[in-house]
Amino acid sequence: MKMDKDRIAGSAKQMEGSIKEVVGKAVGDTTLQADGEADKTEGKIQNAVGGVKDTLRDALKK
């Protein structure tokens, strides 16, 4: 099964957001921390959109 590109990009965005959030907390940079939280949320949404696309594609193949 081929994963939708949105799922891959969304997962990467979530990981990037997690790193930003941790670094922001570690150095006391609230802006970086907030950016990380926003990136994580955006990544979750993008990943979910990709999951829906995968489900629809699989359903149409049957």
C-alpha cells in the first residue's frame, strides 16, 4: 500500500514541531515553543487528510 504524500509530509511536520517545542522550552524561547506547537497541529491535520485520501483511494480500488 502506497502512503499519500500528505501523510509523509504531515508526519515530518509533526516531528519538526516537536523538536522546535523542546528546544523552545529548553532555551526559554516562548515564540519558538509556540511555533513548534503550531507545526505539530498542522502536521496532525495534514497527516489526517492524507489518511482520508488513502482510505478513499483504497475504497475506489475495490
